[in-house]
Amino acid sequence: MAIWQYIDLTMDAKSGLDAAAVLNSLTAVGYHSPVSLSYGLTWREDSRMQPRPGSQIALTVAGLRYLLPDAEPLLGEFLTV
């Protein structure tokens, strides 16, 4: 898990990317509404709103698989369980 402000500042400093724009561009299934659940590559407490500086954000199992192909054996075991 990471703090949003760290992610935002790091992405801006290292690559000039807008972290919020990148986050909004990630694929998710479901609807982003107060009464509906969605699932994507990242997780955060309130995914319907833009993250605040102190918000915690983490990779989901799908995000981990997408970003770290070397984690496939561990993820396969996780999904089996």
C-alpha cells in the first residue's frame, strides 16, 4: 500500500506524468457509483472520488499480475486457494 501524495509527487518528478490522469485511465469493470462495486488494477477506500493526499492506494490481484509478470507463480497459488 502507498500514500497517494507520494505516488503523485513521485510520478510528476520522475516522468512528468499526471498520476490522477493515469489512475483514471486504468481499466475497471463495474460502475463507479455509490451503490455499485467496481474492480480494477488498483484499490482504494473510496474509489468513486479522486484520491486525497493521505489516501491509501494498493494494487489488486489483477494489478499485481499485470505489473509484475514474475509474480505469476505466487498469484497462481493464491487463486488456487
